[in-house]
Amino acid sequence: MPYYRSAGTVPPKRHTQHRAPDGTLYFEELMGEEGFSSDSSLLYHRTIPSTIREYRVWELPDQGRTPNHPLVPIHLSTHALFPDGTSGIDAVTGRRVLLGNADVRLSYVLADTTSPYYRNAIGDECLYFEDGEAVVETVFGDIEAATGDYVIVPRATTHRIVPKRPSRVYAIEGNSHITPPKRYLSRFGQLLEHAPYCERDLRGPSEPRVVEGTDVEVFIKHRGNGPGGVVGTVHVLPHHPFDVVGWDGCLYPFAFNVEDFMPITGKVHQPPPVHQVFEGNNFVICNFVPRKVDYHELSIPVPYYHSNVDSDEVMFYCGGDYEARKGSGIGQGSISLHPGGHPHGPQPGAYERSIGAEYFDELAVMVDTFRPLEIGEGGRAADDGVYAYSWDRASADDRGAADR
């Protein structure tokens, strides 16, 4: 996080005694990044945060992945993964892996049930709420989340997701930290004037609240030799992990709504980096929001055809009407993968049809990765199998007729 916060009660000086009104000593925990050399927060617990009563293996949902070979662009229909709505599915254990590599995993879930307490010990998570409403309860405090919200949860933050109504969540799980792009930040961490959002747009957690409880299970995702390099463990704690009376620092979860992103436009088509919102190691997160488009008298507002020389491009279409993809079968909840090595761009007709447009009403979250993405169980189940032919009308028509 780019700025300092303090919540609850903390002592005047760090690493000094902090006591309850009855004289009981609170237990200080430093939660810090990069070996004490980057952002951190100090949390003050009523009980020892290291205590474990029991432990067992958490058998994770299928984390396996297969290479995208033969190399093809693909279209995933995420809503088809939950065709009858949902019942008894939570936003942690119910995630289905769509795509992933050694740096990031992309999953999707439609959740209506409270998740277990959960901690990702591999990296930060960026949760995008396509639809719905939930409370993300964390050891720092609660965050209210609804349609269009990103929620950034730092690595090893104990939390759970409590839907208020069924929620469609696109989970971007990094193997690193997820932060605002460095070019948006001053050398001291303030968001700069050219950044498309600022600190006023970021919503931190509420005041911490002490929750009573015993034998509380915490599900932990961590590195190991399981499929995709991910394994799980459940710790049973003798006390509730939400026992923090106060904390301060620059590391904590926060929310940002996509409507608060201020798009950058130009006389001609602007490249994807102007749409960037966050970054992780070897991947970036961008969002394409409703905006005025190119105003040069000869401009072509939809993207030009381009080759991803160094990256795979994933687009999650989550609102509006995405002009460049008309005629491809892509709609609300669709995900397209355009892999490195394949030149891609607008669907047939969209290039010329866009001429003269002044405004695009579209909403999409893009993840570009700098290592090839493999296809997970959810991706295989949601693949429409025909998107690769969508630029060739004759081939697409032939295959459509065969399907009929």
C-alpha cells in the first residue's frame, strides 16, 4: 500500500509493551515483505498468533494444468461453469482454475456460502467481483465488496469471504505481491498526478474487531509438489485468529472500484499500458472501462491487429458491449486467451464498423503474463472449442453447421 494507516489501539512506540486494561500483555506480530526490507504492518493480538492445536492436509480442488498445445486462441464461458446457479459453494474452496503458470493462477467461482478462514501463503490475491455483494472479513478488519470492486489481499492475510448475495468472483492469485504500477508512484510511494487513480479511491478495512472462538480452522494454500506446484494444509487454532486489538503500517488489504479508474484517451488508439491498474511479478492487470475514444479525423478506434511477442493476453469481459469482439460469441462473463505467437485483433467487420465511433461502453479486466499460460480444469470445461476459427467466416460457418 502506498500510505500509512493506524486502526484500533497501538502503543506509542513500536516493539514496546502494549497492555490490556487488566494489565495483560498483548502479543505483537510483524507482518512484513521482502525480509524486513519493504512494506510492513504491526498487529497486536490478544493471544499468541503462532499457536496450532492440530493440522491436516487440505485436499485442494484440481490445480493441474495442461499446455496450450497445439497453440490456439481460446474462448472460455465462465458462466457455463455454474449453469444452474450455485448452492453451498464458497469463494475459496469452490474456485475452478482456468489458466495459470509459475507466476499467476486465474480462477472463477460463483459463491453463495461463507468460505472457511483462509490464508494464501504463496502470494497476494486480487479478487474482482463481476457481480454480487460480500464482506471480506480479515484479521485487519472488514472490507465491503460489491460489483466492480477489486479487493487486494496481501500474502498470508487470514480472511474469509461472506456473500450477502450470490457473488461471481474472478480470482487472480499471484506468486508475488500485487501493487500499483511503479510508474504511478513517487519514490516515497505516493500515487502521482498522472496515475489514473489516487489514494482517495482506495478503501481500507474497517476497525479490527475481536472475535471469540476455539478450535478454529484456517485453510492455507502454500508451495509444494502438488499439481501446479500448489498444496494445502488446514491448521486448527485453539483461539480465533481475529483477535487483533490494533495495528498500524503500510501493508493491509484494500478495495478499489473499477468505476474510479480514470481512462487515458488520445487522438489515436492508445496501447494497453495506459489501462494498467496493478502489477505482479511477470504479469500486469489492466482494465478497459467505458470511455471516449480516438478523435483523430482518420482514427480507427478498435485495436489494430497485434502480436503478443513477449506475453499471453487474457481478457475477462465483465460489462458493456465489447466492440472489437462482436461476432465471436464472446459476451458477459467470457474470457479470451490470445497466446504469444498468435497475431490477433478485431473480429471481421469490427475494424471498419468502429470508424466514427466516439464512445465505447465496455468493461473488461485484462491480465498479460510474460510466461505462457497453461489451461486448468475450469478452462478445459469452459472452452467453446471454436473461437480459434472466429476470424475465418467460412471456417466458422462450416463448423457451426456441423454442430447443428
